[in-house]
Amino acid sequence: MTFQFHAIPAAVLTEVRSQPTQPWTAGGGEPLRCCLRDATAGEELILFNYEPPLPSDSPYREKGAVFAHPADCGGPAATDRYPSDWLGRPQVLRAYDRRGWIHPSTTVHDGQDPEGEIARQLADPKVAWVHSRNIAYGCYMFTVTRAAGR
């Protein structure tokens, strides 16, 4: 099974960057939701409140703080594989059905085989997409869907 890994959409980032945000100088390791990698020490970032995509009537919609670059960075290096900086990092893989309700296949993975766990979740036809979330803070990392045509 092939996947598509989705960072925060460029149009959303353009809108966010046109509004006041919290500036931040990276200490190193901050997860960047614009390019799906960790920040290096000294990088200039923004911290802002983001609501990941779910249907508007989903009771599971929520907002949380995320980091991004303050200017366009070109996005992720790859969108067909798990972000390499985040391999080995335990995460919550929260599965959703088409209504935007949390699906029972939601799980925590240990970071060793996240694509295997994602494949298991997306093998269930009732799972529409998966959000990866940080364990410690619960914040959104990225969305995973089946690749187009799959």
C-alpha cells in the first residue's frame, strides 16, 4: 500500500503568515509542519494555532500549537514516505472514518515501523485518513491518506 503524507497546505500557511504569529528561534528539534522535518538550532520559526482538516460537523475537531517557517520553504522533501527526521519517534496514529470520527484502530506506535502501522490502519476500508500526533503534547504532526488511485 502506498501513502501520501500531507503537511499543512501551502494556502493555509500563506494565510497564517499574513497574520500576527508568535516568532520563535529554534533550539533545535522543533517539528516543522510546513516541511515535515525537525528545525535546526537558530532557525527562525513561527508558532501558531492550527486546526487539522476534519469535516466541519465532526465533534473531534480541535486546535493546537504548531511550528512552521515564517516564509515559504518549499514544503516536504518527499510526500510518499514517512518523514525521515521523525523515524524512531513514538507517535499517536489517530485514525478517522469518513465522518471525521475517531476510528478504533487509533494506536500509539514506537517509531520503529510507522509505515507498517499506517498500512494496517488504512487497510481497513472504514479508515479514511490518519493524523500523526505528538505523544507528549498531543499536537498535530501531519495527515496520511492512501495514495491517489489506491
